[in-house]
Amino acid sequence: MDNGYLRPMAGCGSTTFERVVGDGGNCPYGLGWMVAGYFLLEYYLYSLGPALVSLPGNILQAVASLACGLPLTAIVRRSRLFSL
């Protein structure tokens, strides 16, 4: 559910990405927060070196989940099996 209160903060507008995924328009920002959270937790647990080494893998995970999630979201929306 999108109440619109995050849009001004996240800089989201009426973009092609948003028209394709609908309420999932803030997905890239959430993935950015995920990568940042992983980095901060790894920095806290292990130190800066290991956190920096794992950063490319975390970014790759975010990009892969976006690349898989967008087409799947579009397919599920078009199938009308779920009310997303």
C-alpha cells in the first residue's frame, strides 16, 4: 500500500518504472537501504575491511533481486491471480 508520504523524500515521481511496478516504485530505494544496512552491520560485527570486501556481493544481490523482481511483478499483476 502506498500512501505517498515517502515519495517526496525518495524523489519518486510519475516515471515509467513506477507505471510498470505500481506501488513498488520505491523498490530501488529499499534495496539501497538493504545494502547500507548490510554494510553497517558487517562494519559493526567485523570491522571496515570485511565490510568493504562484501559490498560488491551485496550490491550484486540487490541488482539481481531487482532484475528478477520487476518482471515477476509485472507478470503477477497481469495474471490477476493476486490483488497487488
